[in-house]
Amino acid sequence: MVQIVIPVGPRDNLEWVKRSVQSALEQGVEVIVYDNSERRDIHEYFLTLEGKLRYVRDSRMSRVNMAKLRNRMLSLVTDKYAVMLDSDVVMPRNAVSRMVRKLEGGVHFTWMHYAYSEEEMNQPLSVMEENPNLGCAGLNVETVRKLGGFDEKYERDEDVWLYAKLRKEGYWVEPSEGRCLHLNKVHSRPDLRSSLLEARRNLWRSKYDMMLVMDGLTDLTFLTGYTYYGSYYVLALLSALYHPLALLYVPLVGFGVYYYKGVRRYFLNLIPGLALALSLPYGLAWNLTRKMKRSQA
């Protein structure tokens, strides 16, 4: 009926891998581990679990491509449904049964949002929360295969691509109740260092977001960030021409503080948000250049 597939890579934290795998084994379904880490310590750990899961070793990828990795994971699945679980994510009890209920009810892609602490795991979803991921997600494998699998040009945004593609094709996608614990807290931006790291990543992310636009997979859910953070730059330019317009920063900042539930979290999210909006011209230029080269080929 359902299989859990966990990818393990060369930079993974072994202690996190252990916690993730243990949470999967507690779900009471078949667990498949796809290990392309080429690490002895990780291999030795899985030898201790012989008979408890299906262990597949492969060579390390020369270049990280998450869409290609997801396709390799899909090739190991023999059931109708699959749950993808990243090796730094811990599932709560009954997580798989919750997602399977969604899938059996007609949903083709469901996910559990992330929590970054034990306390957050029982936090209900907010009205505006719509952050699909493949680190703790249930898939109708037959449907994904009908799409031709994951589009491998979306090397880093394969989760957003799947969400947008399924919605465009008329398939039902929605989150499941509850949250999975993400052990890697960098994405939660708890401090200035992690915020700056996220900002650096966001400087190239627009390449994939604009690729979605070029492919006709635009989803307003994922363009709101460009609108909100881009407003800071637009307002700065307009304020330089007419100073009283600077007062519009008050509601703009106020909304951010309200949304992130505090000044500190607002500030730590503002930095990567501004980086994302700043990268928009790069994303557009990269995709237009790519389109021109393809038309000339």
C-alpha cells in the first residue's frame, strides 16, 4: 500500500539520520533507504538494521540534483503510494497513516509542514501557511509517473515544481494535519548567521521561480514573496522622488512583524527576503537567455 523512502547523502549528520530512520521504522510500513553517501560510518550503521528495512547503496552524485534524486527514489517504489522522508526530518507517530488517508481520499500530493522544535510540532496550521515540501510528504506514485517523473531541470525546486504542475493538471494537493520535526534549523533562520546563509541561497533561487513562470506553472502562492519584499525596493525609489511616501513603510513593516509574530523573527526573515527580490532580474535574464539559446538551436 505505501512505502517510506529516505535518501542519505554524503554531507548528512549521522545522528540525524538515526533519528529520522527510527521514526520511519515506528510507522509500521516498509522502509527503503537510498544511500549515495559513500560513507563508511553511514554504511556500518545500516548494517546493524539488516532485516528491518530495504537498503540500497549507490555511487555519489557528481552534482547535486534533487529532482534526479527524487526520480531515483521513485524507481525503488513498487506500491501505489510513497512517503518521502528526508534524513534530517523526524515524523510523528501515525504520520504515514494521516498522509495515506489523504491520498486514499483523492489527494495526489500531501505534506506535513515543518516544526523546528518539539514544542512546535503540535502547532496548528495558520490560514496563510502553504509551504509544500518533499522532506515529509505523501505521493500518489502513479500520478507522478504519469507526469513523466520529476523534471530534472528543476535541480533545487523540485517540490515547488511538483506542487505547481499537479495543480495546473487539475490534481488535488493539500497538507496533512500535524508537523514533522526538521532537525536542521538553518531554514528556520533562528539567528543572523543562518539568515545570511539563507540570503545567499536566495540569490540564485529566482532562477527556478522564473523557470516556473516561463513553463506556464506560475502559482501566486510563491510569487507573494517577490511582491512583498520587492515593495521595499520600489518604495525606496518612490520615496527618493517624493519623501512623504516613506510613511508607507509603517504598514509594510507592521504587516511583516505581525506575520512573523515579532520584531526579531521579522528582521531575520527580512534579510533573505530582500535577497530573493534582489535576485529577480538575474532569474529573468537567465531564463530569457536560456530560451533564446534553445530557439536558435
